[in-house]
Amino acid sequence: MKLYMSANSPYARKVRVLLAEMGKAHDLEEVSVDPRDATTGFWDVNAVAKIPTLALDDGSSLGESDLISHYLLTNARDAEAFRCDSIERLSALALANGVLDTGMVARVEKTRPGAEDTDAFVAKHLNAVRRAFDALEVGAARDSDIPDLADIALVCAVDWIALRHPEVTVTENRPALAKRVTQLSQRPSFKSTVPG
């Protein structure tokens, strides 16, 4: 199998962390790709050029990090530890994914030249990111040593927002979230995939 990815993609990082936590990081080849470059052949693997994309041995491929994660967990032993098994954990996963999606929209707008409404547009989206982190603070206290998919998405979101939107103070005044992120960030799976 091949995982088409970018080292700074928080979506690809979610899959990479899960694979590491499952002890399967060496079962596939990571292929760094620029999804905007037509000459790489990546568009033949994923027609919409989204990363990450998992290319399977039978020639088929899956795009979208949560679908890839679901596929990886489908036949895995001890997969239950990683699944979000309650409405609270599914909600936390949705919020963390929402942070990434909304933060990505703000990032694209920041890099777009010269629009009159850029500042207001970015502020609107980053305020949504802050509200999502406030909501995540409520359910951040968990005792599990093993991160589930929501935990993985949370750390990936926190680190990516810190990288791309440093003006957003994520863990300040959110002690439960800060504690959980600090705890999880010590794991080798997160340390080896920090964006930069």
C-alpha cells in the first residue's frame, strides 16, 4: 500500500499517527506529493487530487482521512481502542475535523492576494475555530492512554493551527485541553509526525 501525503497536511498526519499507534507504520510506503502538480501522476490515483490518499495493492484507492482510518480499522485486531464509541467522542471528532476544515479555509484566504474582505473573512473563520476549541475543552479530560480517532484529530488540529494561525491561542485558558494535548504529544506517533 502507498499513502500519498504531504508532511505538513494535518489530514495525512491523522492517518500517519493512527498507523503508528496500530504498529503498522512500516506496512506501507509514504509518498510525498504536491497535489497541484499534474506531472506527478497523482491525479491518476485520486481524480480530485486530495491528500491523503491510500492506494491499495489491488489498484483501488481511498481518499479522505476518516474513510482511510475506517478502512484501516475494519480488519485490525484491537481496533476498538481507536474507535469513537459514543456520541461524545463522535462529536469531539467532528469538532476537531471542523477546526481543520475551517482553519484550512482561513489559511487559503490568507494566502490569496488582495481581496478587500480578507481580514473579516479570516477573522470569522478563526472565531469559529476558537468556539470549537472552547467546545472541545468541555470533553477533553479523558483517562485513556490510547488515543482514539477524536484524540488523534484533536492533536493534529492543535498543532496545525499553531503552525498556520499562531495568533489563535489554543491551550491558553483551556486547561483540560492543554493537559490532554500535552499528554498525547509525548507519544512517539505524534512526536514523529509534527508539522513544520
